[in-house]
Amino acid sequence: MHLVRQIRQLNGLQGLRHALRQVSTAPTKPATLKYERDPQPLFTDAETQKLLQSMTQLHLDRVFRKRTVPDNSSEIKFMTTEQLELEFQSMVEKAQHMLQMPPVVKIKEDVDRIIAKDPALKDFADTKFVFTDITFGRRQSERKVVVRETDGTLAYASLDTTKRMNQLYFPLDGRQSYTPRMFALEELIAKCLTEHKYEYVMDRLLVQYEPHEPEFHNISARVFEHLNESKQFDLLRSTRHFGPMAFFYAWHRCIDDLLYDMIRRDYLQNAVELIALSYKIHNVPVEYQETLAKLDALHPTPAQSALTELRSGMRQPEGQQGIEQEIHSAIGKTEKDFTADEISLQFIEQYIASEHALKKVQLELAVQTLKEVNQEKLQLFQGLKKAHGIQAS
Amino acid sequence: MLQRYVRILCQARSSSNWNYSQILSVKQNAGIQYLLCFRNTSFFNKLPAEDIWRGVTAVSNAGKKRGRGKGSGKKVAKDLNKGQSLGMGRNSRVWPGLNSPVLRGYELVHSQKMTDSHDKVNGIIKLRDSMSNFRIMKLNPIDRGWSGSKMPGRSIGPPDSVGEEEFSSFDTRVLENKIVFIMKGNMGRKRRYSVLSVTGNGNGLAGFATAKAPEVRTALRKSKNRAGQKLININLCENRTIYHDFYTAFGKTKIYCFQKPDGYGLICHRAIQTICKVIGIKDLYAKIEGSTNVQHIVKAFFIGIMQQRSYKNIANETNLYVVQKQKAKNGYAEVKGMPYLPTTNPYSAAVADYMHFTLGNKIVLKEKKIFPFYFNSKGHQLYQTKEERFRNQAFVRLHDLVNSYF
Amino acid sequence: MLPIARGIYSGLANITRSSRGALHTASSLRCKASETAEEKDAENAEGEAGGEENQSSSSGPDPKDRSKVIPVETSMRYLKSAAYKQTYGNDFVWTQYRRNHKGMYAPRKTRKTCIRQGRISTGNPCPICRDEYLVLDYRNTELLEQFISPHNGNVLSYSKTGLCQKSHLRLTVAVQQARDSGFLTYDVPFREYDYSEYYGQEQKKKDIN
């Protein structure tokens, strides 16, 4: 093991300045909702993950939106059909990677772990010594950082010190060595939230803090709470933060606003999934697996739908199928969608009728409007089909 | 007698600006008085003002042929009558019947002194001074051309409208303005001005033309209007750049043009820059090889830009998909061109390089970067090692400044 | 210069002169705007503002004087005002600015500062220094956004904007502060999570089971 000695002058200028900054900046207002239990086992559960991913959706234009890069050049290539197909697949994989959800874990408590007490070393130096393992290729969580106090105690460094040392030797791109002013001052974060810069705040939060830090929990909870009030859920849709957000609402039994938004935007499957997630987390004895399985059979996964969307850019076969496609594109729904809608509406109504729903009137209204719109669409769909002479299957 | 004469002289001096040196001299000596050769005529009062001024301002015919009198501080004829009025002089008076009515009401107007004469005289002098030195008006820096106050690169406005057709959204820029001579048996060496200008609406419609005329102004107007008659429609890629890299040539001028990403700008010869601005191309890199004759550059560039192929045509020609991957979109692959009959042969795509295809199987010679002579010397290495400890100084200073809010 | 060409030049000069006139009127308008701003301030604090008004009315303000500190709020209001619109139109603050220099190529760096001892010390001050109501501050996002490249998110170089070195430094500082405070957003680098770092032990347990 390669050990490097790092001397920190706690009484030096740097410490003073740090202290000054600490004094001048008030801590942010704590969020009201917290994870009381460890949410990790439920979150990492394969079924939960699937539900969350499905709810997140995958809009390629959202995921691959234009970003600022040092070199914004483009490359033009010739490709055969097979190569193009491979390219599409790799793109969807890349998009899924970009939507990787940040881990949801419980707050890690700082515990003193003393290795040895050597009173003989007392007053050897008037500064602490921090030893950091900087072996190449080791994981951050496995990296050992120990501190020799001035009174001769050798102990594992606190989480704060460990993070600081890790950042010093293996800097994470975008992480600041100090608390960003945005997170330090209450009015600034409030301003960001009122301006609906949710994605920006969340992106910075991910980079700045580890998922097990209390600040991470606090700020992310605040963002989600604010979102629940402003109801701008669409801003986070198809980003990596949507999954944790939905999980947060399901955990704290406040899914109704998100549910309403999903019904209003005609994402019925997502609504069903959200309800199912909530049932799963709170162990409600309702059989949801069956409905989900039915819906899965009818609906493609986000990755599949993204692929079909990509492929639709390529040539379409001519003939009768073309007409059918045209009808679909005009109405926006296929026969499968109508059956799926029926199943999901049934499930949603069941939820609204149960004691779990809090905003019953609002949800019922939304469902009613959607039903009417769907009815109209179905009629139009059947009429068009008849007119074009396509047999009803 | 003598006193009277002197008085007249004084009066003459005071009343008008009369140059009394014509009255040569008056000697006053113990009552004897005589006049020395008095002459009443000179070219000042014999010739009209125009002819007198020509002596100062113009250059003789022979001199003109030799190219004299073209300097910037050229003299201009002044109109000395400007600002003057009859009966008004250094000592302004009211002269009834001359500069005022004889009767005012029922009262007879008497000759009287007028006030504020001093300002008037000064005003006239100022007016004359302002007439004398003609200054070239200072150009706004925005309107400057390629070089100083020369015409090339400058805008001369939209072409004149023809009937109903108006060119209001157009802008014309001069590319070349030069003197050309022709020799004729009976006329001798005849000089004309040749102007090459390019006009366009900044949205893919542009034209260029040369015109010659004996005067610059007419040449400019002619070429501008002629360019307006020769408009060419140019398709722009994403409304800002060219469709693909291309090679084009006219005579000994060879141009390599490259499509560039948004925000790159126009990195090319100033003539191409001006043409691109007029057409509406915003991002382009072009390298000229060979002659940089402006007329040839313009022709070569227009030929190249007209011979561009769309993505669809390229795809059909090669039977391969044309796919664009943007780095700003994290490598998002966008299908730009689809062939009617896509090939299934994977080998053809591996062989076909897009750049080779668009440049006509030419390969751009990328020169090796040449480092300065001292680059590998010991002294330079020493300098670099010494400098290394200051490499983050600027960042640290900036960081300190950033973290001090007030 | 040939007499024929001269006519055209004078025509062009007329155009430029008229545009300059527009600038002048705009600047006077701006003065008015600032006065109204002062008046508004005066309503809040009557005692001080009276003196200020007297000053402005008694002697014509020195156009080169920059000793007066203009608050950011005034600047932010100015950027939204009609006076600003008239002066700059839809262009950026720096688009209509050209550096004066000898010879073909401009010096690599711009001048150190335009303002010395509270006065403009140059005939062609940089876009920020020439208009005293443009205040570089992290809260003045509307102004800062004009100096940020939409393609790579960097602060535009002074070779492009023509800012003097001092203003450029203040600009970079203001932009970084604005980003740190959340006034300006930027694309945060993507952070990839190694799930095993956070869930590793649990998964191991599961494997054993």
C-alpha cells in the first residue's frame, strides 16, 4: 500500500476562511419528508426497477438533447442497413445508460472508529496528519483514509474528511471543494425551485453529494416536494431523476398529483405502474401483477418503443399496412392501445374507489374526461377502418 | 485735396473688403502730391470667379494625364458670395432703399448703424473656412470594408427595383474596384472603372456581376443592378452552412470548402467571407490553393456551391445511408439521406469514406504541426520546469475572486 | 480620392451620422431613465436624493465620469427598458463594437482598463465601460448571457467581444458566481454510478443466501 502524508493546518488561513464561509451561510431549510427506514432493498428490487424505468419513459430527443460541449462538430458516415440497425441499438443502450437512476440509500451515520491510541505520540506535532490510500484503480468506498490526531489517537477519518481527500486525489468532474452557494443559501435554492430549474438542481446535487449524505436527502426531498406542489412533473420525465421522484412519492403516500398528471397526459400504463409501486411499497393486499402482465404484453417497453421510433425514420412498406399506419398516426392509438386503456382504466378506478386515494374528485374527473376522449377516438378509429375497408380483427 | 483723397481711401477700406493695394501708393510730402503708375485692371477683375478659382483648384490637362492633383487635401472652390448680403459689411448700416424700405409707415427711414455686426462677420469667415478644407467623412467602423476607406468589402445597398420587383431584403457588397485601360487607335489610352459586386438576401439567393464604366459611381450602380439580374438559388444546410465538403476550381484557383458546426464562423479568404455573408452561410472553412484572383475565387466558389448534392442524392448515388452523428447531442445518429435501394454489402460502407466521396476522391493534406525551433532545447525545458509551479496560479486567483461576494 | 466616389462616401457618412444621432438620443433617453430611477429611489430616501437631483440639474453631467456607482438593480431595469432597446436593438452589447488599432492585425490582448481614476481614459472604451449602466454582476443574468457561447458554454474571448482586460476578468468572475449561485444554468457533467459501491454488501448477502 502506498501511503501519502497529507498535512492539514487546521489553524491556518484556510481553516479560518472556511469557518467564515460557514458562519456567513445559513444552512438550507430541512425537508419535511424523510426516509425513516432503509429504502434501498425496495428500491433495488428488480420489479421496482422495472416499474420505475417504465415510468421514466425514453424520449430520445430529451435524452440526446443539445448540450454544451467543447467540440460541437459532427461526423457524417455512410452506413448499410445492418450497420444502421446496430447503431440504433447502441444508441438505445447509451440512452438507457444516460438514464441510470442515482441510488436511493439511507443516510450513513458517521461513527468514530479508533484504530489505536498512542499517548507517546502526544504533542509530537501541533497538526493532524491525514493518510490516504491512493492506490490506482481502487474503489472510492474501499479507499482507506486515517487520521493521526494531535493527542496521538489513530482513527478512521470522518466521512467528510474521506470525501475531501478523495476529491483531492481523484477529483470528480464538476464537484466543488466547497459547498456551492446555491446549496448553502436558502433563498438561492428557493429561487431555483420557483424558476423550475429542477433538473439543474438535481444534476448538481448528484455531482456534489454522495447519495448517502444527509444534504443529498434533504435537498432532493425539497425538490420533490416543490415539484409536487408546482406539478411540473414533465420537466423531469425521461431524465434519470424521474425514477427516484416516483419512488419518493410512492414511499410517502403522495402519488395523487403525479397520478393525475399521468392520466391527463394519457400515460395510463404509467399510472397503473405508479399505483402498483405504491401497493408494493406499503404491502397493500391488492393483486396488481396480473394487470401489469397483461399491460406488458400489450405495450412495448420504453427501449422497444424508442427503437421503433428510430426505425420509423427508415422506409415504410407500401400497401394496405401503410393505410393502417396512417390511421394510427392520425388518431395516435392502435387497437392494442384501446384494450390496454380499458384494462388500466379499470385498475385506476379501483384505486380511486379505495381508501388510498386522497384527491378522489380530481382523479375521477380526469378519468371521466379521458374516457370520453377515448370513446370518440375509438369511434373515429372504427369509422376510418370501415371506410378504408380493413377488416376488424 | 489730399485730405479728401485719403478720406476716400479710408472709406473704401472700411466700407468693403476692397483690396486697396491696387491703389499703389500715395505719397504725402510737404504739400506736393502725385500718383505712381495707377492701373485699374488685373486678372482679378477681368476674369470671372470660376476661371480664377480654376487656377488654384484644378490641374492642367497635361498634369492630369500625368496623374497630378489626386491627393487627399485637394482644394475646393469657395463661393465667397455665400452668406453676404447687399449693403451689409463690417460696419453694418441701414441704407434706406438698398437694404431696407425708404418709408416705414409714414416715416422716412434714415441711414442708421445696425447692431450685432461682429458676429455676422465672424460667421461669414467661419462659413468660408468650413468650405475650404474638404474632409473625407469618418466611416463608422461597422461600415468599413476590407481595408480603410477603400470600396472592396463595403455595402452599396440593394439593387434598384425593376418594375414591380423590389430587392428590399438584399444587400450588395463590392468585391473588386479597379481601373482598367484599353488602347484604341483614335481614342488613345482610355480609362474605365471595373467593379465586381455580389448581391444576396442572406437566405440563399445571390448573384454577382462585373461592370465597367468611366466613372466609379456608375460602375458601382451598373454592377449592383446587373448582379440583381443574375440571381442564383442556393440551398443552405440547416440555414447556416454548406451541405458537404467540396472541392472546386476555376482556372488556377482551387478551393477546398468544409462544412463546419454551428458557431464556427467564416474562416476563409475575405472575398469568400463576404460572399458567404451575402448568401447567408455562417459556418465554413475554406482553403484556397493557387491563384487568389478575386474574379476567379468568386466564380470557383459559386460553381462549387451550385454543384452541391443533397444528402438524398448522395445516398442514392452510393446506395448507402448517410448518417450524421453530432457530438453536441452525445453522438446521436440522425439519418440524413436514405437510398431507394439500400445495399446489403457491408464491404461497400467500409470502403466508402464520406469525405473522400464529397471531395471527389481527393485527400486533404494535413500538414504536421511545426514546433518552434527552441522547442526541444534544454533552455526551453528548463523554463518549462520552472514555470510549472505557477501553472494553476491564474485559476487560484480566479477562484479567490469568485468566492468573495459582496 | 476621386470626386465621383466622394459623393457616395458622403452619402454613407450621412447614414452613419444619422445612426450616431440615434445613439445620442438614446443616451439622453437613458439619462432620463436613470433620472426616473433616481426619483424612485428618492421616494424611498428623500434626504439624499434631493442633493443628487440638484447636482444633475446645475451642471451638465460629464460623459466620461465613472466615479458614481450604479446599483445592479438599476442596470437590470435598464436592460429591460426602451432606452436599451433603442440603443442596441436586438444585437448583443458587443456586436456593434470595433477595436481601433494600428496596422492590419489587432494586438493579441485588449487594453488593460478603460477607466482610470474614475474617468474614461480612452476615446474608444470597451462595450461594458462605454455604457455606465451595464453593470457586471452575478445577478445581472440578462447581461451575462450575452457573453456566453451557446455552443460550448464558455465565456466568449475578449478578442471577439473587445472587452478590456479588467472588464473581462470581472465578467468571468460574475459568470462563475452566477453559475455557482444558480442564477445561470449550465450542463453539469454526467456522473456515472457504480451501483456495487452503494449496494455491494447487500448483493453479496443475497448471493450467500
